[in-house]
Amino acid sequence: MSSAPNHSRAGVADPGLPHAPAPSSSVSLVEHARHVFGHVKVENLVAGLSGGVVSTLVLHPLDLVKIRFAVSDGLHLRPKYSGILHCMRSVWQQEGLRGLYQGVTPNVWGAGASWGLYFFFYNAIKGYIKEGRQTELTATEHLVSAAEAGVLTLTLTNPIWVTKTRLVLQYNADPTSKQYKGMVDALVKIYRHEGVPGLFRGYVPGLFGTSHGALQFMAYEEFKRDYNKYKKMPSDAKLNTLEYITMAALSKIFAVAITYPYQVVRARLQDQHNTYNGVFDVLRRTWRNEGAVGFYKGIVPNVIRVTPACCITFVVYENVSDFLLGRNKFREKRIGLKLSAQEMDASKKSDQEETILYSLPNASFGYVLVKTLGEGDFGTVHKCVALDTKELVALKIVKKEYAQYGKREVDMLKRLRKLDPHKNNLIMFNRHLLYSETFMLEFEMLDMNIDDLIDSCDRPLHLSEIQVITQQMLVALNALRSIRIVHADIKPDNIMLVNHKLQPLKVKLIDFDLARTVDELKLDKTIQILSYRAPEVLLGLCLNEAVDTWALGCVMADMYLCTDLYTPLCEFDRVKDMVQMQGQPDDRLLNYGTYTENYFCKHSDSPRPSWKLYIDCKRCRKGVLTWNTSKFTSLDDIVKTRPNTTENVDTQAFLSLLKQMMEVDPEKRIIPSKALLHPFITMKDFPSESKSNPDSSPTCCKCNTPFVSIDNVDDSRASHDRSAACPKDEYRLEESVVGFKPKAAVVGSLKKGFYRSSNDSLSVHEQTKKPPPRTRSYGTNTTVSQL
């Protein structure tokens, strides 16, 4: 998992957010161990052991027949059998029922331990591989996971199988004449006379035999997935007993047909009545004496035995694991997670909603509602506990009337499964369910968004912090660009911290409900919130991934200023601010713009430029507030808000990247891959934050108290209440920008959060305060209300 770079440096003042400290070796080892063993579930071990024991007790006599056939090499050292019934009848006549269950003890131990460990290791490895991925495991990955589990299981259980084989091959009915008296006696004698190699006889062909289990598990997983897909159910949906039996039988027959010869070789190596000089000697002598048929001796009783055994094992395993893992309707008692009394009360506030979240028909998973995080026209986002994983997740439920939006988002999230969400800093989409025409989308639970972060800090972010966040978002945009996807809604609300305490400044990009492919991206004035809308969207030009780069540039400016760079009242207001700060777009762009005439008037007889900006809004001339002029005349004015740092190399590097990301011409705008190589992203020293510079840290102009750290926000606010009357608190930057005097109405609107809200997107995070629903402005006549 990628993490935020460490930016704690000597000589860098950081009164705000704590940078990620270099982890000690002990901490890293502990975290790594937690990461590795976090997927280990004892329930899988118990369920697998149960299945192995039950199937072994039922079918052990057939296993005895199989082994005696497998070692029957045509010599006169042991009894000859003409068929399965003849073998069983002979054993019954000579040794009775006890003879049919000869070696059952090590067989029960071996089968129980093998199946238990196999399922234990397989599910742990599979969970480890799947962590951080949005895609399901492929057939090859199932094969590799099962093979690795097989090697681990074989290493632990091979001595048991050697013991079982020796006990089964004792033909004398007289107990006093038998070489081994029981499992423990056999283990002791084998170790005493043959040493450790004796206990691991057949281990090498056993390693090749792991391919059998690997093929079986791969086939079982693929059969289940294809069947569920055919039935239009989730890939891990719970099946009935007959369906489990069918899947298990087909997968077992498939594996046996391919891998049976190794079992013959292994059994002959473990036979104490004959001596072979290794695997190749067995292969040579078997081929010479018996031909190809010799490698398939006993396959019929084996198929008859292992197929029912496999069916019994898998049916028992699936039902026991389903019970133990809490997929039934037992509530919080089955969840190994302590919920506070407040959360428990919140989870019970709506019986109808709780039923929907908790019990989902035709699905092997459900949810316990902890609390509702947000609510809007499109649907709701809930903090839940997933019963199958016992993890806190964010569950987004799209209302039926907006099902088309839910379907589009699911389709887009499926396309994003090509990308690693952790490496590329994208929110992890776990799964979705269509239940009664309602889309339910499960995401990982995140912390807070950038808006919340700035509000918690009560200060603009430092350049080193801006660098860390920008670098991660450039990685995300570069990944999206590689598969030609445009997010189309980059803004502070949609950039979220994963966990600001454990992973400081580690962020992810969320909310892909407006995302499109480049080919699907047509002229659409509803993409991008107005404050972050790219010039080509406003003008009606051809659109591509560059719109996201522009929006990220606006976010960079917001983090630097602690307020929005653009605060437009309408689309014309937005274009006017852009022209004031960055100049008028070239005539080449204006000539091709579908919406150019909404903002500009063309004078064909005038010298270049031939387009002139209207004085005020053409469509809302009567209502426009003409005094809402931008506080900046150029992007260079932004850095003037931090005294005595404008000429520093880090400030100039920041300004350079900002200008390239906010280039009005999309063809000249820097692309993410090149932006990642920009000096601002690669630099390590930030002189503007040096402790030797007393003016580098923003302070309250009323009492000269430094803005508080996020870690001390509660205590600091108690001693320094920024809500107290201080006319310069909201706009300390006005002293640094000549001529900027905001009107009281504008300042008042900003203080009320008119232009920014932490709840105006379908964010999967928990808000400390739930603001009232707000309508997000997408233009003069177009609004989209969301969470």
C-alpha cells in the first residue's frame, strides 16, 4: 500500500498537521504482521476440519481399497484383488469391520488437518492477494493461491499421511503380528528407524500433487462464479446444498482426471513392502512393468470415493463457515467489533432501513447499520459493519428513481478495477448489489475530506502539505488518464484522507458518479462544480482529461489560500474572474467555443483580439452583482498572501506548477505525468516554512495566536475562539493584496459556508457535524442536489 511521503525535515516548522514519522523497525514489523495475518480466520480452519472429518469417517473403507489397488504392482508380495467388491469382501472376511477402518485414526487426523489447513491457508492467501483490489481474483490467481496453500498444508501433514499408508498396508489379520500398533507407534518407529526422511517419504511427488488441489479449487471457484453470474447474483452469493454438491463434484472430477498418476507414485514410495530409489525409479519401473495403465490403477474407486468425499467436505465447510463467519441473521453478537452505545442506538432508529441493510435475499452477505452519514436527493450513505468481513464500510444506497445514475457509477467503478486503488490513490470499491431495483455500493470507510482538514486546522496548508496531497492526486489523475477516464468532479470534497492519525496526509480520490470515458465526454455544462470548472467546459470546446488537471490546480490554490480561488455567482462571473486573473483566451479557442457568445461579443472589424468580454452577464443582467470582482488580478497575487515568502524557491515552484496546471488553453496545459516531475513535486526543502522565518506561519491578526494544529483542535479552540468578533479573521489576506476590499454581503455569505460545504457530495466519510442539505451550483440554470 502506498503511503504519503515523509516530509518531516530539519528546519521545517510545522505547527499544524503532523508529518508521517519514519516508522521504527519494530513498528513496521508489527504493522506488516498485522497486514499479513489480518486475513487469517480460525473459522475457515474449523469449517475445513469439520468437512474433512465427516467425509473421512463416511468413506474411509473406499480409501483403503484405493490404496491397496494403487500399490498392487503384480508381484507376489501382497494379496491380489479382482475388483472393488472383491477387495472389500476379502478385507471383511479376513479382518472384519475393523479391517475396513484400518488406519482410520491417522486418516481422520490427516484429512481433518489437511482440509482445515488447506481452507485456512487458501482463504488467507486469497484475502491477502485481493486486498486493495477492486477486481475479483482470476482463475490463475485462484490456482496459485490454492497451490501455495497446498505446499504449506503438505509440509505440515506429510508425516500423518506416511503413517496412514503404513497402517493401511498391514495385511495380517493377527494384531500381534502387525508391525505398527497404532498411529503414535507408527510415528515413533518410522522416526527411529528411518529418521526425518522417513516421515517425509513421498513429499516430492506430493509437491507436484498440490496441483490437484489447486486445479480443484480453481475449478470450484470458477464454476461458482460463472453459475452466480448466470443466475445474476453476486459472485460470492450463498448456494443451496444441491448446488454446492454439483460444483464440488464437477471440480473434483476435473482435478482427478488430470492429476491421478502422482497419487500412484506417491503411494508406492510410501509402501514399506517394496523399495524404490526415488520418483524416477517408480516412474521407470511402473512404465516398464505395467505401462500407462499402471499410473491409473485404482482411479475408479478413487473417483467413486473422492467425489462424494469432496461433496461432503465442501457442503459441510460452506455451511459451517457460513455459520461461524456470521453470515446468518444473528446480529451484533456475531460481530467481533465493539460498537458504542450511541452507535448501537443509531443503528436501531429505523427498523425498515435496518432490515434492508441487514438481510439481503439471494446474497451471502449483509450489513449492520451503525449510523447514517449523509442524505440527499440521490440516496443515502451509511456507516455499516459488513457481516462477512466484520469491517466498517461505507454503504451508498441510490434511490430507485435514480437507478440510472447508480448503474452508470457501477459501470465506471468496474472499469476502474483495472487500477490498483492503493497505489493510485483511488477509493476502494468493494462490491455492489442490485436489490429490488435499488443499487447498493460498498466502499472502504475513509476519514475526512480536504475541506474538513482545512477547517480543522483553522489555517491554510503549508507548501510541504500541499505538495504531498498534490503529488498523490497527480498519481490518481495519471492512472485515470492511462485508461482514458475523466473524473469530471475534482474538488476538495472529493479528496479524502484515509486516516489522518495513522497515515498523515494519505489521501484518495472519491465520488465517480460523474466520471466518463473521454469518448463519452461530450459538451456538458453539468460536469465540474462552477468554482472548479475548466475554461473549455465554460466555452463549449472539445473536452478531455485536461479538465481534471485544471480543477486540481484550483484545489491547490484553495489549500494555499484557505478559501476558494473563484467564488462566482454565475457562469459569466466565473469567466470574468478567469479573464481578470489569467487573461482572455486566444481567438482560436473563442472561435470554436459553442458557448463563447454567452460571454463575449465579436467585433469583426476590430484588431485582434476580435472578441470582447461583456460588461455584465447577458442572461441575468438585472440580477448580477457587478461588485463581485475577484480579489486577484493575476495568479502571482496568490503568493502575496504569505508575507516574506514570495521569492522563496518553494513558493516560486508552487506558483510555476499552478500556472501550468491552470493554463487556459487545454492543449498547453501540463499533463499529470509531466507534473509529477515538476520541481515543486520533487523538491525536499521548503524554506518558506523554516523556523527562522517568523512570518511563515499564518496567525490570527486579532491576537497573534498561531492557527491550531489538527491534533489539538478541541483544546486550542477552547482558548482561542475564532468565532469571536474579528473583522479580519475570515480574510487576513486582504492586507497583502492591494485594492481588495470585499463587500460585507460576500464576506457574510462566505462565513455561512455559502460557497463551500462538507456535505455536498456523496462522500464516504463520517462528518463531525452534519450541515443542512445544500444545492450544489453547476451553472445559472442547472443545479444538481447530492449528498
